[in-house]
Amino acid sequence: MEAPHPTDPDRADVFWIVGGRVVDWGPRPPEDRRGELEARTEAALRDAPAPGSLGGWLPAEELVEARIIGAWLAGHEEARVTELRALASAA
């Protein structure tokens, strides 16, 4: 997910949500470091649960993050969300 900065259109934060968990986040890298997004996405997907094996449990310390992200997404249609599939090599 990419969350735009509220006042600076050149800035944004990116979040990787896998299996309902925030597994990585940080400022969107500049154009000359876009390969970093691919590497971080591959790392996030490498640790993704197998399809069909998701459960309904999050550790208590992760509930707040999940709720914040879910509430923020519900109120910000401008956020760019990209649904990803597991890597072919991991499937």
C-alpha cells in the first residue's frame, strides 16, 4: 500500500501487509532507488503464509497496527493498494 503525504505530493509511505500483518513499512524511496521496492516486496512475499493456511489470530502487539492500517485505508480512497500474489518459486 502506498499512502500519500498529506501536503507534499512528492512524498509517500509504503506498507507491506501480508496475511493481515504489517511486515514492513517506510518512506517511498526516490525514483533512482525503485529497485528497493521490488526487493522489499520479494522479501515480504517470501514470508507469506501459504494460500489457504491463513488463520484468524494476530499477536496482541500486532492488533493496534492492523486496526490503524484498516481504519486509515477505510477513510482514504486516494491510497494506492496493490494486491500481490505469492512468488511462483514460493508457491
